[in-house]
Amino acid sequence: MQNAPAFEAVAIDEKGEPVRIVAPDPRVWAAHKVWLSRRTDREPFKRQRDAAQAEAVGA
């Protein structure tokens, strides 16, 4: 995911101040989580969590 395009947004923190958020593109992150969830060498708990996270983001 290091080569994924960045997603940038501004959110409001608890004090009402703007905060800049820079994160991997959510589509790339979700695709990565789907890939992790299908790996047979990954712990079952982590595979379930990865699948749920990917679904929550919309993959």
C-alpha cells in the first residue's frame, strides 16, 4: 500500500478545530483487506476481522 494514492480530507476534532487526515485511498485499503482475508496462512480471527473491515469500507 506504500504506492497507493493518498486520500486527503479535513475533519473536525473534539475542540472544533480542523485536522488534516492523510491516509491510503480507501479503495486500495479495502482491496488489501480482502486479499488478507483470503490468505490461508493468516490467523482465522484476523481473516474474519479483515473481511469485516473490507466490507465496512465498501469493497
